[in-house]
Amino acid sequence: MVSEVGGNIGLAVPVVLDTDPGIDDAVALMLALASPGEIDLVGISTVGGNIGRQGTFENAHRLLQLFGREGVPVGFGWGVEADTPAARHIHGMDGLGETGLPLSGEPEKIPSVELMARLAAAHAGRLNLVAVGPLTNVAALLREFPESKGQISRIVVMGGAVKRSGNVTPSAEFNIYKDPESAAEVFASGIPLLLVPLDATLKALFPPGRLARFDSLRSPQGEFFRRLLRFHFKASKEALSLEGSFLHDPLAVAALIAPELLKCEPVHCVVETRGEWTRGMTLCDFRHGSKKRKTPNIEVAVDADGEGFLDLLCERLMAFLSNFED
Ligand code: BDR
Ligand code: CA
């Protein structure tokens, strides 16, 4: 698809979003839908994470119905049925900030791995997989459909913490901590992989003041977005003493829209699966100049232009949500 959006002329990249919605997952999906010049969203692969897998599957459908994009296929994924109390607190009992978004019908459950395999074959050599939940589905895809390895162009992963503490334990970030074995398999797969860790996402605190720009919106979609973020602000204040909230997942989507927002470097990175205190740690070899330094196997975003990202996010979302106004 050749298209023109916001002055950008180019080829939109086919993208599958592997996700566990999740408040910031919902915002990541909105950013993808708001960016047709760069992103052709060909499918959503849901996975258990922030809430159980039944809930994340239904939430993906709720969001697509709200935004009138029911044509995007949704996979039903692996992962826990149950949830994590801390994630419930940050994302709400329903995973979407207790916004009470309705779901109509009973969506068909295509397995996520089958959907991804089909889309990888259909877009061989071009498909970008943006994974913003635990990597359970992605590892299962590579195991069950090994031919996908040669078909996926790149995997962008929101996860890990490479030069700083994690957010679940001092050493581990949520998405990796939830399923370190799968993450280890994906990192070692040889598929080009860009890791967008907390080191980058924590550069962009969305302050409550930025939401004022969306006050004029009257549509259910605009109202939903405000309620989603207000819930996240309140939960982030209670749990983390923050004035505002970190929206991790949309930064991984932004990597496809405006890669210059991220400062990336190639590095060798492994996932700790056995450590008593370090399970889920993303251990990177930053021994620059040393002969012992291991050959890089991934790229990692070690820094980000937080304000630039928030500007892009707000501009795209405002333009997207304005489409739903009368
Ligand atoms: C990640 O954990 C989840 O709670 C968020 O959706 C994000 O993907 C951040 O650590
Ligand atoms: Ca997520």
C-alpha cells in the first residue's frame, strides 16, 4: 500500500501486534491504527499477560469494535488464564482501566500461532512482529512453524531492562519475567530483533497536563481514551507515586514510525532463566573495546527522545480520535 499521511510518503509495513491489552497495549494499538502511512496492521495476536488470555482476546475485540476495525483478524493465544494482582492494579480488573467497554458477539478463536504463521507466509520477507506482551506466542510460533523464521523480517519487543532495575523485581521487567524461557528462545532465534526496554520507555512520562488537549473530544472513542488514561494516572500515583504514567508499549510501535526517536546499539543479550534472584533478567554485553565482548545478536534501544515520542503520540492520537467526532 502506498499512502500519504502527515506528509510521509512511503510503503506501509505489514505488522502483527502481539499484545496483552492492557492500558498501554490499547494505546499501542491506537497508535498503529492512527499511522496507516507507516503501518499496515494485518493482525493481532493476543497473549495472556496483564490479565488472563481470555480477557486479552476479548479486549482486543472490544478495541477493534470501538474503532470500527473489526476486519483485523485476532488470534487467541497462549499464556496464563489467571492474572497478576499487581497488573490488575495498574490496568484495572478488566485490563482496560475499568472503562466497561462492551463486546458484541462471540468472536471465533483462531489460535494466535496459526494466525501469525499464516500472516508471516502471506507477507514473507516484510512482516514485522511487534510484541508488547510476554513472548509465549512468538516462541510457540517459531517452534511449531519453523518456516516462519525465514519469513519474519523483524521482531520489535517491548521488554527487559538492560542498564537499570526491572519493574517486577530489581532485575526483571514484566513481559520477560512472565515467560523467560520463551523470551530466551526468541532472542536466540536469529531473527533480527529490536528490544525496546524500560531504559527507553521510562524516558517518556505522560503527564496529566497532556491529556487536556483531548478534552474537546465528545465521541465515545475520545471519552474512552480520557477514561483509560485517567485510570492509569490514578493507579500509577497509588502504586508508584508518579504524577503521570509510563506508556511502554506504544514506544515499540513508534520504532516503526519514527525510528530516530530511539538510540539503538547492537549487543549480545541473553535472558536469565535460572537465577534465584535474577530470573527474567535481560543480560547484555556492553564490554565495548574488550576482546571478550560477545558478537551482538540483537539491537537494543538504550535511550529515547521521550518528549519527541509524546509529541508524536499525541498528534497521531488526536488526529485519529478526531475522525470519530460528528
Ligand atoms: C510492560 O508490562 C505490561 O504491564 C505493559 O503492558 C508493558 O507491556 C511494561 O513492563
Ligand atoms: Ca503489554
